[in-house]
Amino acid sequence: MKCTACKDEAILRIKRHHVAFCQRCFIKFIQKQTIQAIKKYQMFSKKEPVLLAVSGGKDSMALWSVLTDLGNQVTAIHLDLGISNFSDKSLQAVQKFAEEKNLPLVVIHVKEHLGFSLPELQKKIPRPTCSVCGLVKRYLLNHYAFHHHFSVLTTGHNLDDEAATLLGNILRWREEYLQHQSPCLPSDYPGLVKKVKPFYTLTDQEILWYVQQMKIPFCDSICPLSQKASSLDFKKALNIIEEQSFGTKHYFLFHYLEKKQSLFPEKQPKVVLNNCSSCGMPTTQERCSFCTLLETAQSKSQLCIGKDDNEL
Amino acid sequence: MKCTACKDEAILRIKRHHVAFCQRCFIKFIQKQTIQAIKKYQMFSKKEPVLLAVSGGKDSMALWSVLTDLGNQVTAIHLDLGISNFSDKSLQAVQKFAEEKNLPLVVIHVKEHLGFSLPELQKKIPRPTCSVCGLVKRYLLNHYAFHHHFSVLTTGHNLDDEAATLLGNILRWREEYLQHQSPCLPSDYPGLVKKVKPFYTLTDQEILWYVQQMKIPFCDSICPLSQKASSLDFKKALNIIEEQSFGTKHYFLFHYLEKKQSLFPEKQPKVVLNNCSSCGMPTTQERCSFCTLLETAQSKSQLCIGKDDNEL
């Protein structure tokens, strides 16, 4: 098998593009795809300070490496969720890479910041764990980016993630979400930082190959709290179809992105945002979901303390 | 576990409806669902002569039983495709049920009718097998229904089939198909018989239970020529998601059917039909796909005969 680009011996094949690459040309391919994605959606320029959310998983670690190699102004931020062994391994991978490459890294320990680790929050909030976790992460990342003057927040979401999200929204016909899913969500209200996904054209498998070839440390465990996440089922389902008919996920996502305006046109006026009465961050309600969640957790804690007191 | 309807001992549970049934109430449930589907889409009345396509599989055999028990005027038609053992088993099931219940049955042997069995056609036509088979079946069934004055042709397609078709059309964003998928396709051109699917609200599992409870003979093998059919992958994919989140297929299909006009409105004028220059049946082309297919198969046969002659 020869490399499609340089004709050297290829080490891997990307079926949906009908190409094979040697190591050097594969790294170039990953970089080129990232550059094209950034350019297509005008995600950010080389001069802009970018905040990169790194979970410690393969995708965000790979994006950290690619953006750094491409000469972008990246500051990484890691949220230590306090999910015992899983969070320890994630933090180790993130810190190891930052030290090896001498890169700026911010670590926020959620337990210290909010008074609760994710597992503690989960026990107090009657919502699916991934929904609580998503809300906390979105809030803290946007909050940090805004207050530290980053104009853009980037995540490692890839083609498989985006196709799975799209499938989930289609199966439930969530029209509002179908109108807005995008690799680039603009900042359309003060306090809401632009969100971008420069890896939306790359698959799980391609990114895994990249971190393996580049010997980038990463945490390869699945979060123990997310093992029943429906997004994993959507990915599994799409992979079954992809196996027999490669390119399905690619077409499903890319055709949607090209035709979204015509497939799912906006029918209602955009939601009106205002500032949360408690924290001042943007929200559609009087008080934002994050403040409400935190208040619920705090009030349940006080109840528990009260209960313990009575029992003494 | 108690029967939701009569409080006797239940023998099965239908999770997506949050009900459990004894045998008697389950049979009633299947009948009621069928009656409601027929009524909702005004599929046919009790007086109308209905042509029912019976493959010998569980769905069409179950529909034959239900429609007969409900007192409809049903004539069954079976296409013997000539797929060796599979077709033999299918024909046996169909004939057995017709004899046991003394029901009208038409059998068309495709090889006698067209000069080719399905496997013979498959070898001569450079198209996926299921696509050739679908075209032949649609043509022959519609042709028979029209020329024998049936105003409606019914098939056993169920909720799983329809959800799988919908998923396939969504993954490829086939807008024209997305505009038209329906449990009831009207006759909007002379020669095009109305097509209906009275089982579109019932799942594979529910219909399997029904044929088992009713001891209806059926062929439970998968067609050996369709084992790579993408529809099977779509079903598998949806079942993975359903397993963790029951009701997904139900909502996916039913919400689409309710909102189709608003989700995928017709953007272009309807295709114009005319009569095939060869057989006179409706087509969008000058000559219909069926006549073209048959001509291709015949010309390839003649070429083969010629070749053999030369070789002698």
C-alpha cells in the first residue's frame, strides 16, 4: 500500500477519502483538515487568544497538539471533575503533555470551585448525570473564557461526535437544535463566548491514529458516570451502518451542514437572552440553569447537615 | 404481571405503550391497532376488494390473518421468486395457510412469467439485488392489482420497516423520499394502484408474538440474497438505541408522519407521469424501468446463447 501523497510505504488507509498515507503525510492531512475547518467557518486567526477545553481524552489532546504545532495562541483549560480514578488519569495526561511541551494550562478543581465534585452534584440533582455534567462544563468554560478575555472557546468534538448528536436530534425531531447545530457558534450576546470545533471533519479513528503516531499521552477510559449515555448508543448505531457503507456518517453530517438552512429553516424568532439575576451571565430565564442547579445542591446539603445534626 | 385490559395473568409486556396483555387481549390489541391504522389513513373499507402481497414472512402472514378475521375482502398474491430453498419454504407457508383457512390465493411464478427467476435476473442486471427485486415486485404487484380491478394493494410493512426506511432516507438526506414516505400512498394516476401498510404501528416483536400465539405458519429465514441489505443495518442500528431508550423508533416515525408537511415541505412540482411506450403502465420516463430491466436481461441472454453457439 503506497502513500497517496508521496508514494512512500503507507501505514494507514482512510476509506471515506479513498486515500492511504505514510506517517508524515498523515500528520499533514490532520493539520490540513484542521486548517480548512478553521478557515471555512472563520473560527479564529493565528493572533487571537484561544481557550481550549482539554478533558484529557484523545480528541482534545490531539487538538492541543495540532493547534500548538500550527502556531496558534492556545491556553488549555482542564476541569477536574473529581470522578475518582478517571479524573486523576485525565489530569495526569493533561499535566504531562503541558510539562513536556511547556504549554500554558489552567486547572479548575470543580470541588474547590463549587463546593461539590461531579459525583456529589449528581447525587443531589434529579437529572441525568451527563446533562448535569454538560451544564457545569459549559458554564464554567464560558465563564472562564469571558472573564479572561478569550474571544473563542474551542473543543475537540469530532465528526463522530457531531454525527451522533445530529442523529440524536433527528430521532427526537428536536427542530430548534437541528436549526443550530454547527462547528461554529457565534458570540451573539455579551458574555457568550464564540464556540468552535476545528476537528468536526475528522473521525474518532483518525484522531486515535494521530495521538498514537505522535505519542501524545491521553486518558483512554470512558467516564464511569457516562456508560449509559445515549450519545454512545448513537455512535454505536452509526458505526454499524458505516461498517457496511463507509462514508455514511461523513455524508449525513456534511450534507446537513451544507443544507441546514433549507432543511430546517428558522420558524420562530430567536430566543431572547438576558442576564442572570444571580451571576450576571447570559440566560433565557430570570435565573440561569447553573445558578439554579447550584442552589438546589446547596439547599440539599444544608438539609442533610440539618438532618445529621438532629440525629446526633 | 397482570393484563392491563382484563387483569388476568399477562403473557407479554409492550414497554413503549406501558401495557401487558394476556393472549386474548393481545390479539384484540393487534386487531385494534390495525383497525385504527386503516381508519386514520382511510386505507380501505370492508366492502373493497383488497389485494394483499404475501411473501410468506411473519408480517404479511399476520396481516392476512388479521384482515381475514376482521372480515375484509382479501385476495392474497404470492410471487415465487425462484430463490431455491428460501422461495420453496415461503410458498409452502403461504399455501398451507390458504388451504387451512380456505382463502383465495394467487401464485405468480416469476420464472414462468418473465423468463427469469430472481437469481437469474440478478446475474444479468448490474444493480444491487434488493433494488432489482424491489422493482420487479412493485411492478408485478401493481400490474396484477390494476388489471384485476383491485383498488388497493396492501403489504405487511411494520413500524420497524418504516422506521428503518426513514433512517436510510435521513442518513442520505433524500428529500424527495422524505416528502412522500407514508403508510398510505394514494392512486394519483390511472394504472397506479393505492398502496397501504395497515401494520405501520406494530413492531417486529409484536407481530412475531402474534404469529406465534396464533400458530400461523411462516418462513422465518432471511432471504439469502438480501443478507447485505442496508435496511437490515438500519434496523440493527435502531434496535441498539431502542434497547436503552424504548419508544425511540415509535417517536421517530410517528412524529415524522405527523409533521412531515412542515418538516419536509414539497419544494418542486410533483413529477409528471405518463404511460410506458412498451407496456402502457405509469412511468416518469419514456419507457418504464421494469421494461428496460427486462429488455437488458433478455438481450444479455441472447448474447449468451449466441456465444454458446459460436463455441460449439
